[in-house]
Amino acid sequence: MNIDQREMRQVAQVAQVAAAPRIDLYAGIHKALRALMADTLLGLGRADFEDTLELAQATQRVLQLLDFCRSHLRHENEFVHKAMEARAPGASSQIAHEHAEHEEEIGVLAAQATALLACEPDARAAGTLALYRALSLFIAHNFEHMHVEETAHNAVLWGRYTDAELAEIHDALVASIPPEEMMFTLRWLVPFMNPAERAGMMADMRAQAPAPAFAAALEVVRPHLGAREWAKLSASLGLEPDA
């Protein structure tokens, strides 16, 4: 990767001592990805391969995860990598190469999941285990990949963009996401944030989105929050207790 390691360390140190944290384009969505990946893998691992409906549901969740991952790659390529290359040519090259590899892996996993549904009953046990192990490796690679983005890539972005500019990049990316995908994203994003992150994101959404869209977002999020989590979010947003 064409990133000066000394520069990366210097920028990271500056960010750590700064009075206010820098805008992080990766933090929230990567929490969502980690949660979705882990939950999908656990669901596949516990699925009853002898139950046709249950197996179909588990494989459908795998396909849903893969579609989300594919969309996420496109968002990063189009907005984040484009911004990096504009001011630090070559800085995203290694991760961009990994993105291409992930696209190929997604295709292989999707074909494997689809084939599992069509296989003979006596082959389901082996097929489910094979898919589970392949998905495990894909997720492991993605966890390492995301760590590089959150450290090395952020160092480049923070060294070359102001927070106002980073906010513009973030807003343009979010605006490009179709409503259905956004609701799916919120389901995995908001519940796995900490209370401060959750309150800040929902307050920002209420300020920018139409009231019906904000209400719909709350409906998507609420079932996946514990009672105390919902109470804290409601208080931070000034909602009625039963809202």
C-alpha cells in the first residue's frame, strides 16, 4: 500500500490528542457489517439442514449478507477511494485490489449457497458445513480488511481532508443509497452503536430527513433495542415514553 507509515502514525497521534474526534467514515458502517456478518454466520451454524424451510431461510440470509457486502464495496470504491486517490494517488490501491478479490469471493459464496438449496437431502450436512467454513474465512478476511481501512485509510483521509469535507463525502454517499437498502442498513447499524453514537445519528437523521422517513427508521430500529437502550435513545431525542 502506498502510504507513508511515519505520516500515518503522526496523523493518528494528532487525532488521539485532538479536542474533538475526527469524522470517521468507517466506524458506523463497519459496526453494522461486523454485526450482520457475525449474526449470519451464527445462524448458519445452528440451522437444521434437515428442515427444508429452515435451511432456505439460513441460505437466504447468507445471500442477503453477500448482496449487502457487494453494495458496500461499491460505495467505498465510488466515494471513499475516489476521495483518497484525488489527494493521495495510490493510497487505496492495496485495499482496492482486495475489494476486487472480495467481489470474486462473493460470487463463489453466492453460488455455493444457491447450490446448497438444490442438493440432495443426504448431501445437505456436508454442504452446510462447507458453506459455513467458507463464510467463516470470508468474514475473517473482512475483519482484517476493515481494520486496515479504519487505521491506514483514516490516516490518509484525516491528513488531507477537513471534517467539513469528510462530512460532504459522507452525505453524498448516504444520499446515493436507495430507501430499501437504507432501512436494512439502519437495522444493523443503529442497534450496534453505543448510546452516544446512536443518539447522534438519529438526531442528525431527524434534522435532515422527512418526518415520515424518520418515523419509519425508528420503527425499524426499536425492536432490536433493549428496554434501557430505547429509554436512553428516547430521552436523548426528547420522545414521549411510548413513542
